[in-house]
Amino acid sequence: MSNSEKFLKTISGLIENGILTSKDIKKEISTDLKFGRDKLVGKLQLVSREEFEILKKRINKQDLAIKKLLKKKNSKKVKKS
């Protein structure tokens, strides 16, 4: 079912149920769109900006630690030779 068909079905359902004011229709459509958005966000497993920034900082710290360990390992190899 296409988006336009869903929209028309929603509008016709609202009219059938007696929701006649434009405010009620606007509220119902808004609720329907929010539900669709939340469903899409759930499927895509999106994270908030705050969570993303925290994870980014953790990865940078781990990257620095790995580089330090590799430098230590390489310097020990040079000393043994």
C-alpha cells in the first residue's frame, strides 16, 4: 500500500468515526506520523547525539592506548636486537 493510499485511508477512517474538526484531524495525522517515525527509528537502531559523542570519546581513548602499547612493543624489540 502506497503512502498516499495510507493517508487517504486514515482520513476516510477519521471521517467515518465522526472526527470532523480540523484540529482533531491534524492531531490524529500528527500522532500517526509520530508513530511511523518511532517505528522507523526502532528499525534503524538510531542513537542520540549524546550517546554517539560518548562512544566517539571512548574509541579515541582506546585508539591512543593501542598506539602507546604498540610503541612500547616496538621499542622493546629494538632494545633486544
